[in-house]
Amino acid sequence: MSLNPENLIEVKNLYKYFTVKSGFGKKKHVQAVENISFNIKKGETFGLVGESGCGKTTLGRAILRLHEPTRGKLYYDGDLIFDGDRKKQKVDILPYRRKMQIIFQDPSASLDPRMTVGEIVGEALDIHGLYKGNPTRKNRINELLEAVGLNSEHANRYPHEFSGGQQQRIGIARALAVEPEFIVCDEPISALDVSIQSQIINMLEDMQEALGLTYLFIAHDLSVVKHISDRIGVMYLGKMVELVSSDRLYINPLHPYTKTLLSAVPIPDPKKSREMDRIMLEGEIPSAIDPPSGCRFHTRCPKATERCSKEDPDFKEVEPDHWVACFYI
């Protein structure tokens, strides 16, 4: 992949390992993200799906450098913000903190219970020296709260006084405070009631259109990802196995794991649901500490052969803008 002015984020051969202690003082590595490359275009929503523990959240945080990548390269709007080959020449990430923000999965856990809503939203303004002066700062906080469906009176309250949906709105206001260009939405609706989820999704879409935002949208719910995303990447055990536009993923999924995920999506029509051919995977998800050799999905894949257990398939473009890691596509 070459640098493209249309891309806001470019990820090249990114790895993220976590060191853990095993028995007798030995150290092992959790291979959370393994050799992933992709890009996110300006103004688009890139969806990221996969089972729990596949590395979606770690990948999102590594892009923001909340988790320092083990190796690889990260570019933001053409600027190199991480180079694993030159770790000693560290890039000052603070200017990019304004441009890149995150909305966390659990709103109640991500908001400091000792701070008022006004303090939570205004903290980033203080760190970056924005909207100095009490009246200006206060007006900006009120603007942000109103933008997410709250009002100025809420600024003096504490997070525990709000519902889950309102707490997530506070988290969104905090992310928007420094006028970012790129936001990682880390399962922003998974902890909310179904009735609230659509409100948050609609609000994120409206804000994207109004402010020209770019999203990395991480989720479990494939129907939500299809609705909001322009392109979708599918992850399994730390690796990207398929990447294509949202529409084509649902019309023509190619990787066996993607087909399995789509077959598990609930259908509201009982008759069609009974007629669907559900793909049931056997076995447990392997450990990221000791992943299987070859293709990581081969231990559960119905198409796996001996070659799959020995060789790791390349992540290649099998159709225009359709990338898959499988020998038999």
C-alpha cells in the first residue's frame, strides 16, 4: 500500500504483543494484533468486526497510540506517527491527540465519578489550551452538551445521575470537545438498551455529516455495522481475514469465517430464519498466547486442509477492493 492523499489513516504491518508471565517466571506474549495493514479514507466509516478477544479494541487503541504498537508503521494524513523501526526517534503525539479521539464501550466506567459533567467535557479543553477564559470555556461546554441532546443544567451534575444512554452522550461530547477529525468508536452502543442504540447511531451519523468526521467503528452487531459502515474489516485471532465494502461483504462474503458470522445474524422473519443454513463452528477459539501454526482459523474451518495448518495465507486482493486471507478463494 502506498500513501494516498485520500486516506486519513494508514496502517502498515502493525503488530501489538502484550507480555504476560507464565509459570516459573517465564514470559510469554499475547499476540493481540498480528501483521495488519489497511487504510481509512477521509470522511468514511470503517467497520471492524469479529468475536470477543480477536483484537479489535487493541487495534483501535494502537492506532491512537493509547497502546504503543510493538512494530509496524502508522500514518495520519500522510504524517508518520509511529515507526517500529525507529522507536528511539519518537514522534510527539500530543498535537495528534486533538485530531484523534475515542468513544469508549462502557460509558459508566469511562467517566470519572468524582468529576462533574462540565469538568469531564472541559478537561480536554484545558489540556490543549482551548477556549481560555471562564465565559468562553463555559459556553463551549454548553454548546457540546446541547449538540449531544443534553442541556447546560447537566454540566453541574455527576455521571451517576444519568442513564446509560445519557452517559454515552457525555462521552461523545468529551470526544468532540477538541474538534477532532478521526474518532474510534469502540463498541459505543453495546452497553445500551436497544431503544437507545438507534438514537446514538443516528447522532453519530448526523455529526459525521455536519463535521466531516472519519470513524473507525468497532462492533459485534453485524446489522449495525452494515448500516453505518462504508467498508468493513473482519478480524479473527489478531489477524485481518477479509476487507471489502459493506454492501459486497453481505452480498458476496468469501472467507469461511465471514460466512460463519453472517449466518449467525438474527432474521426477524421466523420462516426465513428456519430456512437459513446456519454454519456451526466446532472447537474453542485458540489462545492468542499460543496461536495455531499456519492459518489461525484452520482449527475451526470446515474447508481446512493440511496446507492450512502449515502455511499462513497472504492477505491479498482477490477482486477489485476485496481483500481476503485464504488459500481457497
